[in-house]
Amino acid sequence: MTDTLAAQASTADSVADARVRADDRAHVFHSWSAQALIDPMPVAGGAGSTFWDYAGNTYLDFSSQLVNLNLGHQHPDLVRAIQEQAGRLATIQPALANDVRGELARRITEVAPDGFDKVFFTNGGADAVENAVRMARVVTGKRKVLSMYRSYHGNTSTAITLTGDPRRWANEPGDGSVAHFFGPYLYRSAFHATTPEEETERALQHLEQTIVLEGASTIGAIIIESVVGTNGVLIPPPGYLEGVRALCDRYGILWIADEVMVGFGRTGEWFAFQAWDAAPDLITFAKGVNSGYVPLGGVVISDRVAAHFDTAVFPGGLTYSGHPLACAPGVATFEVFERDGILERVRDLGARVVAPRLAAMAEKHSSVGEVRGTGLFWAIELVRNRETREPLVPFNASGSDAAPMGAFAAACKNDGVWPFVHFNRTHVAPPLVITEDELVRGLDVIDRALDVADGYAE
């Protein structure tokens, strides 16, 4: 943090706080919220891994906002790229060729597997999913799509139907051509597995049974978060993604890898699925491609899918597809990753700092059922009873039922860390540029906050 930004962070401004709060409460309609029951904290600024309010309180951002701020707040290279692009060409329609749009597409395909040479740009992750599904349906001539119960794919029509968590419920009925299946989750195995190998074998058997019973001739795609994000940081056990690839090939189904949350370095890979020996047919991305500085998402398209549209019209498009102001910080993101060795430092910090400290917390705290993750993407699953694995709060808890996790989150915030909390889990997902000292300090705060969670455990 520069001296100027540090001074801003330490300066209280009650007038500005009141103005921002009043405008927000009077006029801003917030997502996923009962409007009269929320009181959003006004944010004054941010730098690196830290942001602050108008009262001068600073927070280590252990959620990277919505796990999208991979290069942190106000990264100078990304800010400069936007400024320079705005001064040169602020916008241009997607039907025309543009230098920065083309460069970003090329750079994305260069880090994708062989056989991926085209990118369709969208405004974010949900419409990336929508368009990937549309491509799969057109190419295969089959409408049905399978997705996991523990998943989140976005808020638009098909994306929210594909979503497996409770945010889907209030939006039903949605896309009628979606079916769900259980993905691997050894800690709470739906298949009574006791080893990763058993979980893989049984989860793949279940998926194949679902394909058969839903009708392979009706299924155009299977969409999977390569590492399940909001719903638990669930790492595929060995052989699972390879097995999905084999099933898709056997039954003529396309595999869509949803990399919206985990792509662009979060797990220490450009795309998380690259940690396994399997490649999808379509890759959705957003968030970390430019740290969310300007809305941007997209679909990386395999050559065999893209070839279908060489002479057939793709029935879709967006006014702001590949917006220059969004693509410019995307290009800068690649430059920062390469210059600063971001992938290597993510793998190093995850293995050397995060993993052993979380393992120690699991030994120390009675409320910790399991820790799991990779790179700078981890989950701590909290329980009331380690033997029964009863969650610290119920599935989809709200109100008083969610109080234990609310108390844990409050303890983190009071100690200067902004956590990511979802049901009975807290996630460790700081910006990839976090310093080691900041990372250790944030983990120490979580360690202390777990004392609060322990008070609710048996």
C-alpha cells in the first residue's frame, strides 16, 4: 500500500459514510437479499489485499471480494491498462476486429490445452455458461444438460437451473432440460465410500447410471466446476475428471468445464482442470481473467466445436462482447502473471503456508471437521460434532440457525479479516498477490475466530 493510500485508509470520514449509506439504502436494490434486512458497509477504497471503510477500519480481503479479485485491489498495471485504453478507444462493437480483444483471445488460447483456438467473449460468468450450453446444444442436436447438486453456475435462466445449491429453488421452474447428479465429496460421500479411489469409482458409476436413465440420446452436455467453488472447494478425487471425459466420449456428450471461479491462477494453474489428465470441450471463464475490474467472461471453444460454426451461424451475441476496456486489463493480467511468477507463488504459498497452518487448526479446534483445498483456494468445514459430522449450521441456514457462522464471521471482521462464509464453511481465498506476512496474519485471525466456533461444538 502506498503512503497516500495508507493515509486514506486511516482517515475517518463520517460525512461520506452517511452519504454513501443513505444513497445505498434509498436507491440500490441488492442481489440475493431481503432489502429491508441488510445494511451494507460503505467501502472507501482498497489497495492490494486490503480494503477499508470510511471509519478507517481496514480489512484483509480473504474472499477476494467474490473470489474474482485475483490480482488485488487497484493493481497499478491493470488500472494503467484501463486508463490507456480509455484514452485510445473506449469502445467498439463486437462485429469489428479490435487489437486488444484479439490479443487477449490469443493469450487465452495459448494457455488452454492444444486444440482450443477460439474465444467467445461475454459480460461475465453466467452468460458464459449460457452460451457454452447453447453451443453444446446446437452442435450435438441434444438439449438436456447434466450438472452437480453442489454447484453454482450463475443467475441467468439456464445457469440458475444448472445451479445445484438453494439459490435455484426460488427460480424454479427454469430450463426444463436440466438434470442433476451427485458429484464426488468424500467427507460426506453419497456413495458410502471410504477412500478417494472408492469415491471416484462410485461417483462415476452413479453418473453413468444418470446418463443411461436420463437418456444419452437426449444429453448434449455435462457441466462441472473443475473445483467446486462456493459449495465447498471440492477437489475431484484422482481419476474422476478422466472418467467424466471417458463417459462423455462413450455417449456422445460434450463436457463443459466451468472455470469461472477457479480459472486464472486460483489453484496454481491457468485452468484448474489442467492439474488432471483430461480436457473438456468447452471452458467457461470470467472473474480472474481481469480481476473483475471491468465485467468480462467468455467461452474457450475446442476446435471440433468451433468447426461446426465455420459455415453455420452461431445464434447468439452481446453488445459488449470483448469490450476493449475489459480486455485491456485482461492482457495486463497475463503480463503480470508472467513477470511476477503468479502461478508459482500460488502453488508455493498454498503448499508451504496455508496447508500446514490449516492442518494445525484442524488438530486444535473441535469445530473443524475437515480442511481441503489447493493453491490459494481452501475450505474449512465446521461441525458441531466431529464423530457424527453434523454441520455447525444446517444446510441453507438463515436467521438464528445461522448464528454460529455469523459469530465466527463477526470475530474475523472485528480482528481485521473479511471472510468468505457459506453455510457451515469458511473459505480461504485471498488475492493471489497477498504477501506472505499478510497471509500468515489472516490465517492467525481465522485461528482465533475458530475459538468462537468451538463454543458451539460438542
